Amino acid sequence: MSSEGNAVAIPAPTDLPSLATLITTLGDSIKSLKSSSSPDKDEITKAVAALLDAKRTYAKNNGGIGVDGKKWEEPMSKSEKKKAEKAAKAAAAAKAAGGNDASGDDAQAAAPSKKAAAKEAKKAAKKEAKKNFKEGGAAPPTGATPAAAAKKAAAPIIRPMMTKSKLAPNQLAFNPNVSLSERPVISLTIAILTNTIVDYELLSDHTRSGCALGLPSGNGEVSGDLAIARFIAKRAASASLLGGSDEEDVALMDQWVDYALSLSKFGLARRALSIQRTLDPLLVTGTYVVGHSLSLADVALFASLGFPSTEESKAEIARICPTGCPTLRWMEMMANSPAVKEATQLAVGVAKNAEATLEQGAMLDPLAAGMAYLEGATPGSTTTRFPPEPSGYLHVGHAKASLLNDYYARRYKGRLVVRFDDTNPSKEKDEYQTSIIEDLGKIGVKPDVVTFTSDYFETIKQYALWMIDNGLAYMDDTPQEQMQKERMDRQHSKHREQSPSEAMEYFKLMCSGKEDGKPWCLRAKMDMSSDNGTLRDPVLYRQNTTPHHRSGTKYKAYPTYDLACPIVDSIEGVTHALRTTEYDDRNAQYQNISTMLGLRRVRIQTFARMNFMYTVMSKRKLTWFVDTGRVTGWDDPRMPTVRGVSRRGINIDALKKFMCSQGASRRIVNMEWSKFWAENKKEIDKYAKRFMAIDKTDHVGLTVTNGGDGTDFLTTDYLPKDPSFGKRLVRIGKKVLLEKVDTEGITVGENIVLTRWGVVEITKVDGGLEGKFVPDGDVKAAKRKISWIADVPENTPVILSEFDNLVSKEKLEEEDNFEDFINPDTEADTEVIGDAGLKTLKEHDIIQLERRGFYRVDRAYVNESKPLKLFMIPDGKKKAMSGLDGKLAHR
């Protein structure tokens, strides 16, 4: 209940780790309230009631066992306690007296025996204390009474490190070369079932004969799959996996685990038959080995069968056990458990070089070059997400993120969610939202579903209210600069210990949109002493009265990405969140919020963001280029936006290969554009049809005396390396045009090759070039191979456009003013005359002008005043393919 008596419309966490965190927070809050200068009794009463409710919920979900590990009993008032103690004493006295009043003589006789009993008890206590001391406990002071010794023993003991370990806390190490059943498959399955698997780092260690877990305290390690599994279950306070609160179920569970362990000395066939004969009678009417839910007993017995989670291993057990027996049905159920499938992938893939085939015929495609396996991903159950903010156009850095998410979703036969992170109405527009969907289509990314964070605003708000109500968040009006300083100095805000009711009032004020609520923001209570700055009470909610582009003026305050992201990821079923390394510090915050709110945990996989030399990616800086008119818009081919590079002539397959080749790396580097364009050339070279064009002004005429009257044609392949692309007609005649640069130094008697036509012997140089066609001329012997076109009216006017980088410095530093490094010459046009076949081209076609380079059709031919416009596509080379250098650098 909220401090105003209104129920917060959100389910309180029912997972035990979150409840334990809540109980600790509420306890601290009560202490703070009691120690204040003017304690508010009403607030203390409400806080105590909330604490008891949390403890009661914990016990209910833990089989009657409280957070202290003891059986839960409802608390009693002081008078109720006195009555209970008095009744207990009376019952004890009656039992000692045998139900009758003792006579005086009996009392006198009993006195010595009581003294003797006390003496014996004292001796026993001393003996036990000495034993504890030998085992590492603290010895009681000399002459201490049994009560004093017990009190001393109850104090927390700082244990010395009992096991030396090289493992860091929460590192689970095992050998990747042993069989699946010898890997910690039980531990991994239990960690998945307890929603804590992301807390553990898996480590491949070829030197280990078994498995070991570095203890969270750093105080050594625990070895053995079952021991680790029990530790993980107890740490997560998951009593149900260990048999629940029923003593008989716990005993049965322990019995089955011991039985599974006892079979380890036998071969697989004997183990399988033993388990089958033992389990069959139990499974005739039951689904699980103990109780009515999956427990450690099921997982331990499944591991004893060799952990048959793959088709091959299941088939092996099926050959051993009788067809149709209940144990085979149980084995199939276990093998199909999502937790078992994920545990299998984690165990098999620990060395990052293998993955399991869980279903027959379900072989996954080989990994693309440069990509890594997605940890714990299973076919059909993997969901990734790409969460762009609709506040600008996608650039090539975003393209990498979207393509990696799409790649994994497709490879694992899962889903890709494109979710617009529309939590800041000050920057967002429908224009950007529409453009992002269009741009994703340009690079071949087709989401399975498109969602919006704004779809979940009400749900996120209820989570925020729940955090306030349970003392996990507070409202703060500290000025931004002062708040930043306090966080740097690790200093608590003056509002951190405000009551939930006070915080609730300020939250409502903030959400009202009133001016008085503008300074207030919601902050999470995390750890102001943490070395990780993102954990120092991050801001979760702020006021913003700008109308939202989807919800209008319904909301006046919005959640931050830090709060919204883990909530919506959990709700939408995201299994793997791919994030760039710049979020490394925030990953701990993400998991902290997930645990605090009792959310389903999401695995995070990181990759390096993509930077390019001579390029700015900042939305602010790119907007400056647009606003100042230095480019024609966001789709200008000089811009590093998806739209810009698309107009430049990217090939989708080349883009995917290039991005995937960088995918697994966590190292941030400044890439050279030439490497991308070289990859792009490999792809477009496979289908770019060949044509020829000659400079409109810088050319030379050649008269081929026996070349015909200009009405003849020859046929040539569009793509010499692949005739399947068809043929084109090329006009030939007496008058042809050559590039002037190609004729320099030409001499009479020299044989030249007119590409695709043949050999021409030069007969005259002075006063204009003349020559005669040599039908059987030696093409290989000629040194000059020259582009040409017939000089006929049907030729096509063409404009060739070249582009250069917008900035002149290879890498801009943080202190650099990018405006000081603007490249003044970034675009140049050249008019050429192309053959008539160019008039058939359509927008977006990619061609090659022989000896000039590759081009994309930006505008198809319309008429003489609107000629064909081609954009040069860089090919990764620093120099042009021939002497036909362009006006700008060839990039």
C-alpha cells in the first residue's frame, strides 16, 4: 500500500532475492526513521507494517522458511509474549513434577541433581567451545558462562580463506575438453532456474579436472557440480529446488541426489537401466521426481543419464531403456526444458568455439566471419532488440548495431524487436521515426515487430511508484551541477532518507507538470560509495512538459532510458541485449534495476561501436552540416548516414559482411573507409554492367578510315566475366572519340586497341588522328587499350559526381572544434559523353564506366537539360584504376 492508503497497481516481487533486498532496505529505513530528531510514529508504524508484510510474503514463497532461515512465526505483542512464556514455564514445571506437586523431601532431593546437571552443562559448553576454536571459531574468554559463550558464538565470524583460488568472485570455471556430463550442467541449470545465471562468468580452463566456483566473498572457491548447484540455489533462496519446506520432501530430494551421485562409478548403460527401473514406478503417476515441480533431484538424475539434451544423446538412452517407459517420457520433458537447453549451450560453448545441436536436422548456419556465438542462445527461443531513439537519422554506427541484432535473430531462428526509445519528447519527431524504418529497409533489416517504449509508460510509472512505496527510490530537487558534484564526491543527497509518503507527494507534483515540480526528479537508492559512478543513485524520472509525438500531453514526466530499458526488455521477452562497450559501466546498473524490481534477467553481450576516419557521427555535428547548408540534407552522399552511404552506392551484402567482420571485437578503432569500399567493390563487381564514356571537353577525335558510315553495330557482353547477364549493342563508325590523356605520345604506325572493338593502326597524327581498323590484329601485342565511343547524335549526356570527406582531420579529439577542420572541397562534377545504352538505366542501378570506375545512377536520363547523373562509388584504392583521375581524391 502507498503511504496514502492507495494500492500501487503493480505486483510486488515474488522472487526471493528481490524480496530479501526489499526487506533489508525497509529495515534500514525504519532505523533511519527511529534515529531522526523528530521520529514520525505514523511513518514508523507504516514502515514496520510493510516490513512484516514483506517478510510474510518471503516466507510464503519459501515454503514457510523466513529470510533468516528459520521457520516463520507471526510476531506477538509484549503481553502475548509474556503470556506464552508464562504458559511454557508452567507446562515445563508440571512435566518435571510428573503432573503432581512435589513434596518437600522430593524438592530437597532434587536440588543436588539440579546442581550436578548445571555443572555438567557448563563442562559440555566449554568442551564445545574448545572444539569450535579448533575448527576455526572464536574461543570464549576464560570463566565465561555457557550463556556468555553462546552469545559470543552467535557473533559474526570472519573466516580465514580456507581454499586458495585464482578465480574471481562468481567465476565458474571448467574444462571444455571433457564430456558434457562432466561439465557443471547441474549448476548451470539451477542458475538459470533461479534467474541468476547472468551473475556468473563462465571460464574455460583446460587445466581443470573438475569445476569450481569463485565464492562471491572472494574467500576461496567451492568445487563439484552438486556442491555448486546447492550453493547457487541457497544463495538465491530458492527452497523449492531443494525440496521446499516439507522435511519429508527435503529428505526425499537428498535421497535421490545421493542416489544419482552413487551411480557415477558405473558405465552409462548400467546407470540408465538403474535409473529407469527405479524411476518407472514413481513416474507412472507423477511428472517430477519429488513433489509437483522440477527440483535438484530431477536435474541430478538427468545429469546421471549423461545430460541427454541433444538428439544424439537422447537416442543413445532410448536404445538402452525399454520403448515407451515412463523414464523416457520424463527424459524427453527434461531435454525440452528451456533451462536445460540453455545450460547445454552454455556448457558446450564455454570456449567460444562450439555449440550444441539440440534437435535433429536443426543445424545452424556457420558463423559469419568475425562473429561470435551468442552466449546461451537456443534456436527458436532467442530474441534481440534494436532500440533507436527517434531523434535523428540512422548513421553507419547504428547500421552495425541493427545488422548484428538482425543477424543473431535470423541465425537462431528467433525474433528481432525494433523498439523506439521515445522517452524524450524534446528531441523526437515522427519524421525521424518514419526515416528509421525506411533506412532499416535500405540495409535489409526487417523487424519481426515494431514497438515503442511509450506503449509501456503506465507500466513503468507503476514500477516507479512501487519503488517509492517500498523505500527503493526518493525524490530529489538538488540542482544538476550540485548533484553531479555530490555523485563525484560520493555524498548522499539531503533527500535520500525522506519518507515514502513525502516522496510520493513530490512524485505527483513532478508528474502534474506544474512549475513547482520541475526541479524534482526520481532517483534510485543504490550505492553512493560504488566505484561505478552509474550506481550512485541514478536519475529514473524527470519532468518534461513538451507534448509527446505519440501520447500528446497525457504525461508531463518521463522515465529515463536507464529505468525503461530493463523493464521493457523483460516484458517483451528479450533474451540478449547487444550493447556497445560505452555502456559497460551501465550494464551493472541495468542488472541492479532488474534485480531490484524482480524482473526476468536479460543477458548482455557487448561489441565495439564503429568509428570512421575523417568522419563525425555526432547528431549535433551532423545537424550543423545540414543547418548551415554545407550538405544538401541528411541523404547527402557525403553524410555518414544510412541514407547518405546508400546514395553513394553501398551493397547490402557487402555492408553485412563488413559489419559482421567487426562484430565480435570489443576494441574501438577508427576504421578506414577504403576497407569498407574495397569489400563493397567485391560485391558490385559481380553484377555492375560495363559501359564507356568520354570526357565532354577533354577528348580527341579519331577517324577510322574503314570504320563504316556509323550505322553498324557490334555486340559485346554486359559483363565479360559472366555472359549470363546478356549482351549490348555498341555503335561503330568512322568518327570515334578518345580520352585526350590516352593519346599522348601516340605515333604513326602504332597499333592501339579500341576496347571491345579491336586493333586500329595509326596512320596519321598531325592535323588529327587517323587510322585503319585491322580485323585480325594482335590485341595482346598492342600496348594501349583505350576507351572510346562512336561520335553519333544518339550518345548520352552524363554528369559524373565525385565526393570527398567533410572533415580534414583523421581523428577529431574531444578538445577539437570540428568547425576548424571543415574540408572546403568535397564535391566536383565532370560532364562526359556516354554511349546510347546509358539511356536505359534506372535510378539506383550500379554500373562500371570502363577505366573510370563504378557508379550509381542517382538520376535517370530525362532529356538534354536533365542528363543522366552518376555518383562515383569508391573502390578502396587510393588511386584511380587508370590515368583517368577524377577531380577529387578517389575515395
